[in-house]
Amino acid sequence: MSPAEVAEMRRHLEFLRAHRPVLRLTFNAAEDLLVNGQREPSDRGVCRHLLAKLDRAAVESALAREPARSDAEARARLLAGAVRLTGDVGVLLMYLETLTQLRTRAEQAQAFAEAVRRIDFAALSTARLIRLLQVMLEIFEGPARVQALLGLLENEAFGRAWDAAAAQVPPELAAAVAPVCAVARAGHGETRAPAATLRAGLEVMLSLPDGELRTLAPALLVPLVETALEPGLARPALERVAGVLLPALPGQGRDFSRLALRAAARFLALHDDKRAEALLEAVVKQQPGFRLPARWLEALRGPRLARLGTASVPGGTRGLRPAFLLDRQREAWVRTAEASAAPRLAAEAALQALLRLPGVAWQVLHGVDGATAFVVVAGPGQPWSAGTAPVDPAARLALLAGCARILLCVAREGVGLPDAALERFLVVPGAVPAVTLADLDGATRMDPAAAATANRGALEALLKDPPGRGRAAWPESVRVAASGGAADLAGLVEVLDRAALEA
């Protein structure tokens, strides 16, 4: 036997010697020498044989005798020693039940922790598992109960036993245990619990003091924060997540930056810019090479228009400027005018919202902020201008053909434009360039035939004064069409499409 085993056996022998009268166990000569302290324990087999005599039947018989029968303290002392000798769950439960009537909460918690370490949950019956959890609820309250449950959940066999017993667990017990189980297991990639159960578990977990929350393992912290950032959590709980849980994550890790950005997004949506800014600053400090939080900070601290971060320099001669939607954390484009033009911008925004066509930027919002009216749209690319037009004739023709198709589509929806200026469009360059109509300044609702005539005139004007090298670079078919040779807008579009294909 090792020195540690000898020391432990001595404690067991002291217990048997002290309680020999009430236990009334029968020992052989060798065992009697050990119990009386006349021989040191040395043979593991002899010791195991001796300890096996203290089974649940022997303990129950001893509890039926005096002084354990009528003296609660004596009963507790007897059971405290017995649980150290036997792993019998029935003895453990009797000990815990005795403690609920006798000892302080601290002593009960310590005894519970010691007891559950000895339990073989794989062999535990459903009835005894339920009783164990009921005793736990009697012993622990509030944060202490959460910690006790987390301790149980570290044992995989307990999780399997809980699953097997879940259908038979009383509702009040399930309500206390299942939410914490759901959150803890989400940390191990399990997602079997309903969202409501996870949210309830999160609220229970957040009842832990700050110091205890900070000491939770990252495998548990991450699902806690992820659950907290789902819609529906109360504002105070969200603030606690940002102030306690997020700082407890490793600052250089991807989980920290990912979840901090999600939390910042939640605060921005709530218009709590100060908390969002603090989170973004923390990410930038921990991970200075991460550009995204720096961009959000730039939008927060730069020029503002309502809930938009706006660039200080216009992005095109027509006034399209880069903008950042703070509440949605999305890049966009804004067009502004004096507040007196708000009705006109609102009408144009309504037209853009009605179109919902491929190649037309999505109208996000419009309004007035102080002396400025604005329309915000979202679309890919950058504003097109003569200075940024592609040099390659085929690419220029492809883009102009794209513009022509968009003008034809909006005309068929009854929307006419006063011109087809390049600055109305956003361009995504590439082998197959893409174009998007973003600026509907001056657009009006009219009959589709009238809209087609208006848009044809706008397109012909553009083709007569084209971007890049000038009109001479166009194929003959395009020059003829631009001079009125096309029968209508659809015919002009067909000419441009064919020219782009053959370029």
C-alpha cells in the first residue's frame, strides 16, 4: 500500500473503532488487530475485505440503534464516516438528508461536493438521481445552486443520467435544473435545448457574482455570451454580459473580437453609442490589425447625419457620399439636399422603394436632420465618373449596355429620369463589370411609354457625349443608334447589347 493509502486507511480504522459498539460488525483476528490499532495496515486485500463489511444494511441497522436513532449529531457523525468508506448512493443520500436538518449551508455544500464525487452516475437509478437533485435544491440557493449544478455537469456520466431521467423528473425540479444544463451543454457544441430554455439558463447563470462569472471556463463563457446576444434579453443583462463576461475572454482570441462586435452591434441598435464605442475600443486595443472595428469607430466619431456616419468629402459631383448605417452596421450611400427639398427627396425615395429591380440600389431610409434632408441607398461599387471610366472599349460598352437595360426596366415600371449622368450609377469593375442605378434625383412617375421616351433621350445624350475616348471610339451601329437610328428605347438597348457582345 502507498503512504497515502495507509493514511486514509488509518482514518477509516479510527472511525470503525469509535463506532464499533453501534455498528456491531464481526471481525476476524487479523481485522480485529487492525481495528484496535495493534497492527498497521499493509495488505490491500485484507483492508478491502474489512471495509466491505460496512455496507448499507450495516449502516441502516446502526442508525436504528441508540445514540444515532435519537441524536441527530451522532447520526451525522456516523454517516459522515460511513460515506468515506462506502460509495453506496443510499448512504450518501441519507447523509445529505441529515445535513439539511443540522449543519450550516457552508458545511452542507462541502459535504455535497464530497458526496457527489463518490457517486457512480452510470449505475444510479432514476429515483435516486431525482432525490439527489432534490437534496441539492434543499441545500443550495441562488448562485450557490448554480455552482453546484455546474460541478455536477462536469461529470459526463451525470449528463447521460439526466437525459435518461428527464422524462420522469418532476416539473419543479426540471425548471430548476434544465436551463443551467442547457447553457452548460451548449458550451460543448450541443444545441438540443429550445431557445426559451437557453435564455432561462442564461438568466440563471447571470445571477452569479461578477467574480465567479469571470472564473468560468471559456468553453462556458462563449455560449453564455452568444445566448445573451440573441434578441429578447433584458437590457441590464446585456450590459452585464458586456461588462463582465466579454472582458473575461482571452483578448487575442477570435471569440472575443467576434462576440464584442456582436455586442457593439446590439448597443448601436439600442442607440447606446458610448457602450458600443467602449467595446470597439477594446477590440482595437487587443487586435490592432483588425480593420472592421476601426471602421465602426471611424463612423461613430466622424461627421454624423441622424444615425449615419458620413464621409467628410463628397463621393461624387451629384452628391452621393459614402455612409455607414450605425444601427445596421452596413456601408451605404447618402444623397443630401436642403431641408426645404425634403418632400421631393421623399417622393424620389418612394419611387426607388417601389422599383425593387435588379440593378437598382435598395432604398434604405430617408428623412430630415436639422437643415438637411437625405436619402440613403445601399448598393455595391463606387460612383461612376468620367475620370474613372474604363479605358477598354469593350468594358465601356458593357457598362453602358448595363445602364441601358436598367433605364429600360425602370421605364417599364413608369419611372422617367431627366438624364443618364454617369454619377447616378455605382460600378463594380472586373472581367464582367456590374452597374447599379443609385441616384434617382429628379425621377418622376409617368406613363411607361412616356418614361421610355424620356429615358431614351437621356441615354442618347449620354452616348453623344460618352465617357473615355469619346464618340469616335463607338462602333458604327452605336453612333447611328445614338443619333436617333433606333426605333425606341428597347431597340437602342438591343444595339448596345450586340455591340458589347461583339467588341
